[in-house]
Amino acid sequence: MLTRREAIAGFGALGTQLILPRAGSAQEPPYLLSEWTGDSFAPMHAIRDGLWRAPLPAPERRVEVAIIGGGLAGLAVATLLKDRDLLVLERESEPGGVAKSGRWRNVDYALGSAYIVDLSEPFGAFYEMLGLGPRPVSDPVDRVMTGTAGEGDPREGEWRSAYEDLKALLRRLGESRDFPKIPIAEASQQALALDGLSLLDFLRREHIDARLLGLLDSYCLSALGAPTANISAYAGVNFLSEINTPIYAFPGGNAAIARAMAARLSQAGEGRVVTGAAVYAIEPAEGGYARIGWFDVRNPEELRCLETRWAVVAAPYFFSGRILRGVDPAATAKMTSLRQGSYLVANCCFEGPPTELPYDNWALGAQSFCDAVSGTAALPSAERPKDQSVLTVYAPFRDPRVGRERLLAGDRADFAAPIIEELRRFLPETFGGARLTEVRLTRWGHHHLIAAPGIVTTMRALPKRFGNVLLAHSDGQGMPAVESAIVEARNAVEIIKRG
């Protein structure tokens, strides 16, 4: 699912064939199908299609720090510099990036990023500064479902020994000085050597039972954008290590972190976040002021401009490379060549007495989704609603390009029908005493960076400063995680504070 870790996964023998939602029934569904949430692709496609080449008009405003992108990294920069004269330009109607949430009746649910893992420094201190108290998800945290009545979690049966071997390997690595860590700047040479391997090659080298590879392929597809054969062993080991650690979840997912930062920023001064603001050009300066060209998504014909002492680009690298002007073309070419995953999230709203479920429910061999997270399992038992529930269903695309085409076409019924059909097979107890009332779909066309082999080496080598323009996005760590966003934000803030 979407992460710390921007995504957790589906499993099993069919794991290598996941996860393209297939065509559904043409009949009218017996549930309400709400309008899309998620990416507003039109303004960004306008920039992609040539608007970024437009000249910048005369500047109308000057600020000390301008932050392009109001996701977790951009909000973290703004929070750490809240006493400065700053402005956040965010293309969507609300900040948060993929860390947003919704609410159905009295149940909060995630639209994307769902949980965190690492509370070590500097991450735990950052959450404490925000007034957040991360709480571990209570047992049972998860389960793997086969979709066959009477069959239990294979990790407790035929996979038990193999799965324990995998956990032992990851435990040893986690306790080693050579663990592939975030921040990547602190990695040892032995850890960096993992980046030259695919995760599949590493698992085979370590003699991990081949029966687990379908499961691990699915995990990596969802969390890191591709199966084990196409994922850096550095990134894969870093993410897989969470199977030995507690996970921490807020009601509604990691939107709680974004809201806490936005509130802290608002307390320091109103009007510091401009939503519906699409940036199409950034012109760095060695001295003086950088210039930023942008437009209101409701009025894209009226181009605007501001000047800033520091510009912090907290946007994905594939997009940042398109809007930076006058910088090393080799650097921007590398940035725009990076690949992004695509993703669908379906929040299924149930009316009636809910079934008590583990936090995360993984569907072994499902074709239309990978896992379903209980929207209420992050709450203490006494606080869980008695008459409604929400399942957050995660469905990444194996082929991101095809996924983007289907998401852009926007056939909601075609996505929802096969997901509901398979939910009935894998989680029949959910439908026993409750009625599916509504399905809310969220689309992420360029959800997260694909952590391909060599990604850490690439990101360590890429420049993150162009004059007075700084890059600060989770992409900079090569792994789509909340921790990556915080590290990149802190790095940019240190440069600004040094002047």
C-alpha cells in the first residue's frame, strides 16, 4: 500500500501477473460510485505539452523562500522555516501530495500514503515537534488471504520456515552497520554495493525460498514500482526490513502529518500556501533572485511570476527537470528519464456492523488489487465505529504507461466492478452483516519513483543545487518514503540557514 512506504503489496503465485484492473460489468452497480479524487492532471499536462516554454512576465511579488510543491517534503521545508518570509505554491486544491485523506460518516480513510515505520532520529523528533504521537497498529497487524474458504495464512503454514528465514536475514542486515539506510549519504560502501544488484539477484544469492518470490514481487511492485527483478537491492532490503518492526498508523493515514505541518505553518502566518498554483518555469540565479513562472489552474492563460531569494523545488524529479531553465542539460535529462509508477486506490464504504479485521489484508493471487487496509484498525478497539467501516483497497499498475492511459480515460465503473467482485471472494466476512454503500476512487498517475537498480548511485551523484534553486523531494533519496521527504527537506533547510 502507499507508504511510509508509499505502498504495500499483493502476493502469491500470480504475483508476477498483477495488477491491472480488468473490465467490469456494464450493469448499473448496486453502490454509489463517487467522482474521482487524486491527481488533477490537466494543468500539468498543459505544461508538459509546451506551456513551460512560455516566457516569464514581469515579477509581481518578492519573497525570501518560495517552495514549489505542497506535499510532505514541501510542507516539511515550510514548517522548518516557518518564521521566514515564504510562500508555498501547490497545484492541487489542498496540500499534502499523496498524503491526503477522506471521511465517510465518522470514519477517516487514506487516499494514499498510509503509515510510517521509522521513529529513530531525526524522524521521531520531527513527529514530536508536530505534536503527533505515532501509535503502533495493534495485533494482528496483517494477514495473507488465499481466497479459498478454510485456508489460512500460508506464512503460518507451508511458508512458515521459508518466511522465518527471510525475516532472520533481514534482521541480521538491520542490525549491521552496512544496512542500506535513509539518508543515503550515510551509506557504507558495502551497502552501496547492493544498489548494483537487483533485489531478485540478492534474494537468490542469499538462497531465499523461491516460493516467496511471488509475494516479494507484489510487495516491490506496490512499494517501489516494479517487481524484484527490476528493483535495487538497496531499496528493496530497506523496505522489506519493516516486516520485523512495528508499523504506526494514524486514522486517515499520513494525511495527519501533512495536516499537522499545514496547521503549524498557518499559525505562523496566514496566506502562505497558494493552492491551484501550477509552476511552469524556474530560472535560477547565482546571486540575487530566482524567478518562478506560474498560473492559476482556473485561469491558465494568465501567466504570473514572482522573485525569490531561495527556490525549493519539492516536486518529483521527472517534472522538476522539465521546468528548470538554464541549468546543466545533462542533469535535467537524467531527472526526466526517471520512471514513475501509477496507482489506483478504492475506498469501499460499508453500512452496518463491521467485521473486525487486521490492519492490512493481503490478497494472494488477486488480479484487480493487492491489499485492503481497514480504515478503523488504526483506532483503539473502544473507539471503533459500530455501524460503519471503510476498506482502503490498493491497486498499482504493472505497466505504468498503460495505467496512466486507463486512469486518464477515467472509466470508474470499469475499475470498481472487478475490485468489488474479488473483495467478495477474499473478504466475504466483510459483506456478511454490512452493505457496500459507496466506492470512492482515487487516481495517482505518477505516484512514486520506481527504485530501479542503480537508483541510489544516481541520486547521490545528481546535483541538488542550481544557484539559489534547491531540490527537496523524496525522489532525492531514491525511495518513496516519508523518511525520504523529511531528509530532503532538512538538507535544503540547512543550506538556506547557512545562507
